[in-house]
Amino acid sequence: MTRKIRYDDEELEILQALESGSLEPVADSMQHSEEHRAAAIATFKKDQRLNIRISSRDLKNLQARALEEGIPYQTLAASLVHKYVSGQLVNRR
């Protein structure tokens, strides 16, 4: 199953700039790259364990969604928790 990638307006603007060749290098790009790399490592460092009990149905659905995304279900679960606690995941009620 092939999924169509959906871009938001900012991503489309970046993609168009890249394709048109109008992007310019950032001054001190190596320093910026190292700063971003360090932030990513700190964000994704997994130094604590969480054990939870969930229904078989929820686990199967989580595993199916993870398979669609091409990632392990534990990674998807950790990502959902991170997005929720950081305010990036909103309830659509």
C-alpha cells in the first residue's frame, strides 16, 4: 500500500524553494547542524522504562498502525506519549 505524502504550507514553500534552486546556505551551518543533532539526541534519548497494560484490541490496532507507518509499535507508542505531554497531540472531541 502506497501512502500519498501530504505537505503543509510551510513544507510546500520549502520544497518549491529547493526545487527552484533559490535556497541559500546558512552561515555557520556546521555549528547549527551540531546544535540540532545534540537537540535530537537529547529528545530521543530513552533512559526510562514504562510498563502499561492495555487491551488486546488496542495493542493489535497500535501494531497495525505502526506497521502502516513502517516503525516498531513501541516507537509509535513512545511518540504518541511524547506528542501528548508536549502539547502536540490534541483531542478532536
